[in-house]
Amino acid sequence: PMQPTVPVITKEEAERMIHDKKFFGNLIALGVFLCITAPAIFVLGTTLTGFQIGEDSAATLFLFPLFLMIAVAVGLFIFSGIQLEQYKYLEKPFTLDYSLTEIIRKKKAANLPYFTLKIVAGVVLCILSPLTLISLTVFIDDNDFYGAVGVFLLLLMVAIAVTLFINAGTTMDCYKQLLQEGDYTPERKEDKLVGAVASIVWPLTTAGYLLWSFLTGDWHITWIVWPVM
């Protein structure tokens, strides 16, 4: 029997794939940013306006932007996932022209310093983010206002950090997938379960994050979900 032919990825296909992966990866990063900052705005807005219109009215008022931002984020996750379905054929073995392989290797090497910088910056922001809450509530004044501001700044820093993680990881994964390195080697491509789980992980993470946060009210703790992801 004839052996199935292995598709050859052209330079145009590779460039389009890199562009789309980066673009839709940034949309996913934006969705995660919205998921994290939405409760930050909810907590801060509810606290600031609660003094004038009452806590219940303030909470009801800021539920609208909260769920609007979450709805936009989930929409971005779904839209990006559907658009990236066109590159599922890269989950099967393929070949690259030798000259194209060298070009992608050089691009990967050129991107490495930016990848490292973004990862380091994100880790530093995650480590320092709790200090905003501690500084405002312990060293300045332990009241609802400073606590809300502290939670807002903490979540904002985490949102920026996670955005950096996703942006850096998406770009590096583009090169690894084309070079079939790391998690994209032919042997690991056989694991179809990973792809199936990854396609729904962001909406489920968002739902779990919101459920945990609303049930406990511990917005200053539940943010840890995003760096772990």
C-alpha cells in the first residue's frame, strides 16, 4: 500500500499561520485581561459609590459592566478558537522546506529576548501585586476604601502580567509548532485529549474564577487562578 504523503508547508502558509496565531492569541489575552479587571472595577466602583447610593444599589449598578466585560471576553475566546480551527491540520506531521526552517529558527532566536523579558516582567508583577493591597491596608489605613483600591491595583497588575504571559507564549508557540519542537513533536501530537481540553479551558476558567470569587468574596485571593493557568 502507498504511504500517505506528508504535506509541505509553504512560506506563505507559515507567515499566515504566524500572523493569525499572534492576532487571535492577543484577542485571547485581551479576553483574560477583561476577565480579571472586570471584578476589579466592580469592587472599586461598588465601594466608591456605595457611600452615596448604598451598597446594594452600587452592587446592582456595577453588575452591568461586570457581566458585559465577561460576555465580551467569552465571545473573544470562542471567536478566536473558531478562527484557529483552520490550523488543526498542523496537529498532524508535516514538513518544511530547509530554507524556511532556517528562517523560522532565526525568527525564534530573535524573539527569545522579548519572550524572556515578558515572562520575567510578568512574574515580577505577580510577586509584587499583593504589596499594593498590603501597603494600603496595613501601612496607610485598614478601611473599605483603601482595601478596594488595593484589590483594584492588585488585580490590574495581575491582569497585565497574565497578558504578558499569553502574548509571550503565543508567539513562541508559533515557532515551536512550525519547527515541531517541544509539545509539538510528532510523538506528542498523537495526544488528541490535550487539544480538546485546551479548546474549552478559557471559558471554564472564567466561570470557575467568577463562581469562586462571588461565593467567597475573596477577590484578592482568587486572582491566583490566572498566573497558574
